[in-house]
Amino acid sequence: MSLTMTELRSRIRSGAWPVNSRIPTEAELAELFGVGRSTIREAVRSLANLGMLETAAGRGTFVRSLAPVPQVVTETLGAHRLADILGFRRALEVEAARLAALHATDEGVARLRALIASEAAALGRAEHDRVEHAQSRAVERGVTPGAFHFAVVEMSSNTLLTEMYASVMMSLRTGLASGAVIHGASHAVRQEDHTALLTALDERDAEAAARAAARHSDRDLVVASEPTHPTTPPPAATG
């Protein structure tokens, strides 16, 4: 593993670059580490192949997981129906919310509150705007949908649950990109759900947090159409 890749990975694992945040540009990283852009490009490509980063053409490179996403897990998930993957996601989110309430800190709750505010600022548009369009604008601004969810999962203090959740979201991003998976609720409803979950976490109420997570998961993402043949996520873009 190159020193540059090690440094990038360290910054991801430390939380300096949170999940779903956009990392500095290739030129900025080259200047920061004092190496050539080709070295940065290769390190980013390697971490993308591990599922930790994802490069979106024209938008930048985003953190997708704090740890490498096991290929065997993504392949296993890819062999199942999207409805089953969403059901698994629901189970993970409900348990994560329950654990997060037990492990919540004032700092963690403040971070969640800030994420809700950031998502509202990025996604807040006229109510007639389609959710998909609002989502696209948010990604362009570097505030990608799901940051709040990942922060709650991380607050669970269960690293295995967090890594499994990253694998699930990698599979679902393929469905979101193709239109097979869509948001089942408006942005306003999702914001209300996030606020309800935040309140439960702030009060350290594990059962209320689990109920709020379940209610939200049931209408957050839904299947629009199942692929004829389930597929694993495509190789990460290398930019």
C-alpha cells in the first residue's frame, strides 16, 4: 500500500472526511501531500475498488465507507431482489437506531442536527419539485442523501453493522442510479422522520428511536421495478 493511499485511508477512517462527504479535488490532494496528481489518481482508484470512495463524473469523489467493503458481501447482495435488500437495510437501520440511542453523545446529536440543517438547505425547494431532481442538486453540492442515515449507523458503535450497511448502500446506489429504487416520500416527510428520530436519540430513548427508524425506513426508499436478473454493483468509477 502506498504512503499516499495509507494517508487517504487514515483520513477516511478517522472521520476527517465523513461518509458521503466530498473529498478535496485531485489537484488539492496533490498539493496537500506533495505528490504528483498521477499518484493521487492511483490511490483514489485503489480505494474506489475497495468500496471506500466513489468518483462521480463532473461532481467529485465521495466517501462511501469507513472500511473496505468485502467483495463477497456485495456479490451476495447483488444476487437478491431489491425488495429483500431494502428489507435487510430496514433491519440494520432499526437496530442501529436502537443502539445509537444507547451510545448517543451530545456531540453526536449535535452532528445529526447539523446534518438535518445541511440537507434542508441543499434539498429545500418548492414542494412541486420532484424528489429525484432535488437529490441530483444535492449531490452536485456535495451533500448527498444518506449522510444522516450513515451518521446514525456510525453512532451505534457497532463496526460490523456499519460495514454491512455500507455494503447494502453500495448495492442500493446501483438501483437508485437506474431508477429501479426511488424515494417513496417527499423531502418534507423525510425531514420530519429525521427530526423524530433525532428527538428520540437526543432523549436517549432506544425504543422510540427504533420505532422512528422503522417508520422512516418503510417509506424512505421503495422498489419501482425489479431487474430481470439481479446484478452486483458495477466496478467503481475511476475518474
